[in-house]
Amino acid sequence: MRCLFVLVAFFLLKVLAPSTALANCENPALPPIDNKSYWYCDTGSETVIVFVHGFNSNNRTAWLRRESGDTSPSVYWPNLVLRDDRLAGGSTWRKRPSIFLASYFTGFDSTSFGLQDAANQLFTALSESWGGKPPAIDRKNILFVGHSAGGVVTRDMLVRRAEDFAGKRLAILLVASPSNGSRYARDLAPPQALAENLFVKQLAVKSEYLTTLDRKFREAVAPGGSLQNLRGKEIYEHRILSGEIPPDATWLHEIRTTVLETAAKAVWERVVEPSSAAVYFPDPMLIPNSNHSSIAHPTDVNRPQHHALRHVYRQLLATRAQPCDPPPHLKVVFKMSRRGAEGPSSYQLVQLDQAGDPLRTGLVERNRLSGYYTYPVTEAPFACPGEAFWAKLARVSATSQLEEASSKYTDACFRRSRINHQAKRAVLTCEEGHRCDVDTQTPGIAERCEGPIKVHMPALQETQHWVVPSLSTLERQSDQVRSGYAEFTVDSKHVSEIESATEISFAVSSNGVPIYMDGLEHHLERLPFDGRSPVHLTFALENLGFTGGIDGYEQIEVDIRFYSGKSVLKSARLKLEYVSYRHSPARTAQDAESSDKYVWSARYWPAKIRASNEVVIEYGPLDWVKKRRTLFDASGRLYKGQPVVGVIRPARKDNPVSGYIVGLKLATGQIKSLFTKKEADAICRWVTAGANFDEMQRDGAYIFQFPPEAFTARLDKGKRVAYCQDI
């Protein structure tokens, strides 16, 4: 009798591992019977279904309904999954989940090789590249299908390696898995080779191993646990032998099956009882007319075990993935090599999410002692173990500069190490304007990142743009080096249709030329925003190429976008008319796209050395001044090697005439038209002595002085200091 049970046990355990080359997803071949893991089909999807076989089994026999004559073709469960249109998100293969067959060493002769060892092998299989494909663990959504002991091995791995799966959607389908053990292992009293098998001992009912794993797994899936978002389902077998009866079975085969099942029931009813196979997740499912083997061999997509897989798959995709936290006190260190001796004191960094969209910005500052640049990472989401950290670095300029070519960023990318994922440093060596590589001597948390930097950048028609220091950059500068600038404020009382907005971005242009604050292209920086609150934006502009282009006013355009997640809810486009070097009192600007109204103002903050003198060339009615300024510019005058242009100044409240003044075009592209008294005197002497100035210009030119911090477009607190001909 005992021999009969041993034979039955051997038959059952045989169904209680994967191959190397990636098969064609259109017609993947059955895996060979070996002990290797491999991609059965890699569709490139972010979702992968991982099949994990049981004890003394492999990736072929565990999931294959055996052939039985010509009338009964073989059916392979992973292939059913691959062909199931209800698991496909579209007509393309990329919308279908990938399938990975995971294996571990197992067999009657495994002796001291236990379930923990198998769990370690399973994790290694998921972490390695097979057939040149990225590791399975790199996918964002992972569904495990664990048959029998494979379910125990998977739970062990997830509990002990939970940090390595942080930030991912996870689900598990336990297929007749003995979570609380099997009486089979205890009651059979197998021969010596089987008795010394650690797998069998650990799978016994109430074994110390299973009791400990049960406690840890329950803690992990409980609220607040490391696997609290794990979704799952359990299915269990019906009888010990009933199940797959070949369609060409003879009456003798049917009698033999009935006798064996009756004899087996004298000891136990199932290999894995419901009390062991249905313990963790709601609504466990009995699979009718199945045994411990056939439960993993659905014959078509309408079988209940496949329905259970579909159910867990839908749960997986409906789960909200939790972001990963950075290690405490993490700093990314950039060893930046530059062209030229002097580098900037800081860079502006744009961190990108895994889709390449802007996530957040931050300042990367230079350490005066080491000369390296450091970026402290304090907020989630951060790259999960095995995932990439993507970023772009833009040079922060101390002053404004007109650029004629497209922006040049330094590309930074590293993969968060699974081994050192809690390290406090990521060290990169970079060439400014190109890309960074992981420092080979002290990489810290970083591993090499393959492939190009992914980023969704706005497509611009023109390459000309201004690179300007932001308001925060100007405020950090010392009074000794900071130039004068205008601080703009834009406010609103109520904006319609943005109640669900969570972020806001804005872009600024001057006279049609884009302005990149701290070198960042438009809308790369997103700011937190509550759509139920009013808008309040501030930004700063130095004197750029301001020449009073429209009747003495510069056209400042502000483009505002409101976001809910990644979706743009609404945009607003405002036009502001600004007079350089002056305050601008509060004025109303209406959105060009709606009836929403905004209030804007500007305050001029002068430099430490308060230049407060303009050299006026001519004045009179606006149309006459504009014509005269055109002739003035056409002459192509130079002052000490610098091109001279006329800058229109509009009429004031107490003086209805306009005028144009001397402007010097600097190497940065900026126009300087405000001077110290000494500089103004020198320009006056140049005007009066210049042979290419007519008599009206030489006789009428004068110096006008005013304190910029108290000067507005409506209030004139300045005065004429002297005519140039008297100096």
C-alpha cells in the first residue's frame, strides 16, 4: 500500500523552472525541459506576467496539458495568455503583456537546497538580462502566477526583497499553493532520498519555515506594510486525481483512475487542502474537476483558472503605483568639466519622470572646496531600484545673454543600483553641454544608464532666445555684482475651469523673443498650484534688448498653463506693455483666450551703482520721433566700438512729448541706455563733437536724470541736468 502512495506521490510532485532565446511572439515554441529562465515573449510592454513552476517541475510540464493522441492537441497556459484578446490593450503586440518563465533548481535530489534558496534564484532570474532583453524586474507592472511550491517561493522572495519592487504594481495568482503546508509531505513517509529533501520538510503542515513566512507575509500585505498594495487571488484543486482524462481513454484507464482516487482518499482528499491554499485574499476559487496538476493546465481561455488570472490582471492595472522615496540625505554629485577656465556657480536641474516629462526643478550649486556641484534629493518620487534617474542641467548665467542657437543641456542619467539602493551618494562625471557618466571609482547608488536621455521638449520654430537669471538667482547675487532688474507680478482673482488644477507653469517672451529663465526652455518648470486659489506669479527681467519698440513700450508676453496631472486644463496669454527702467503701476491684462482678467505690475530695482542718466537726442510728437529714430539707427554709429541705437521713451503724464535716447548694444545683446553722470558726460561730448550728427541733434541733446526706484510711466520725478553743448 505504501508503495502505491509513493508512486502516486511521485506522479503528483512531478507537476509540482525556463529556456534562453526569445521566441517569436507570433508563434513561440514550447520551452525545452531544462532548468533555465527565459522570455517566452517580450512584447516591450510595461506589464509582464511571470510564471513560476512548482517543486520537481519545470517551465514545460508545469503549464502544459499533455498531448494524448492526434485528437487532443497540447495546450500551454502561457500561450493562452498571449493569445487572449481580453488581456490586450490594443491591436499591437506592445499593448499585450510580456510573458517571462522563471525557474529555480528543484528535484527529489535537491537535499539541503530549500525554499529560501529557490527564492534567491527566482530574484536573480528576474534581475538578469535574458536574450539581450532588459530584466523582467524593470517592468512597472508584474503579475506572478505561482503553481504549488512556486507560489511559496514567490511570496518568500516578495517579502524579503520588497524594497527591490518598490514603486511597482504587483499582483499574484496562487495556483494550488500550500501556503500552510501539505499533509502529503508529512504523511507519506517517503524513502530516504525524499526524507532528506529540505523542500519537503519546509512544505510540511505547520513547519517552522511556513509559519514564519505566513506571519511575515501577512504583515507585509497589511495596511502600512511593505506589500500593502499587492493584489492577489487564490485558486485550489477539487480532488486528488480527477482532472485530465484523455479523450481517447479506455474503460480500463477509467477504472484504474477511480481505484487510485478511492485509495488516495483513504489518506487525504487533496494534495493541497483549501485551508492551506485559500488564506490571504478575498474570494478564493475552487476549480471544478481539477487535481493538483490539471489546475495549471486550462484547455482554453474560458476555463475558471484563466478567468481568475484575468481578474488579477485587471486588479493589477487598476492599482495605483506608489512612488519610491530617495534614500535619506541623498546627494547627486556632478564632477563637471567645462570649456573655459571659469564655470558658473550653479546649474538648474530638471528632473524627468520615466515617461520623459518634467517632474521638478532644483538648484545644483558648486562646493567651493571641492569644485563639484551637488544636488540634494529630498522628495519622492525618485527612481526605484533598477530604474533610471533622468535629468537635464542648464547653466545658470549671472547676467542676461541673447543666444542665436538652440539650448545646450548637460544630460544626466543613472540607474539606481539594486545592490546599493540605499547609498547616500550618486557620483557622475560630466562634460558641460554633453552628458554625464557614472563615476567608476565612487559610483555610490548609481549604475550606468544605457540609451539616450528621454525628454519631451517643446518644439520651437526659432533658435534665437534670451537666457536670463531668474528672480531667485538675482536675489542671491551680492549688491556689488547684481545689475538692475524689474520684478513683475501677475495676479488674478478667479480663473474659470481650473478647479482641479494641481500645477501651473508660465513662459515669458520679450518683443517676440523667448526668454529662458536660468536657461530652461518654456514650461519645463512646474509649480504646485491649487485650482481653487487665485494666481500669483512673480518673475524678473534685466534690461534686455529694450529699445521701446512699440511706441516706447516693450511687449512682454506671458503664457500660463494649468495642469491636472499631465493634462493641460487651460492656457492664458497675456500681453504687458512695459517701459524699461521704470516702475509700472497695477494695470489690467485680459487673457487672449477667454474673458479672464489679470492684474500685473512691475517694480524696478536699481543696481548698487545707481546709473540714473539718459542722453536724450531728440524729442517731439511720437510719429516724428519714430521716423527720426529710424534714420538714427540707419547711420550705423559706433561709440567706443559699441553699436549705437535709438531707444524711444514714451510721453509722461506731465510731458506729452516723446523722445529717443542713446542706447549701446552690449556683447550680451542687451541694450544699455541708463548711465552714470560720468558716462553720460562722455557720450554728450561724443554727440556734440560728432560730424555724423546734424545741427538739431547736437544743439538739442541733453542729459535727463531721474532715480529709477521712484520713476513710473505716469509720474515724472526726474529733471533735465544739462544740455550736451554746455558740457
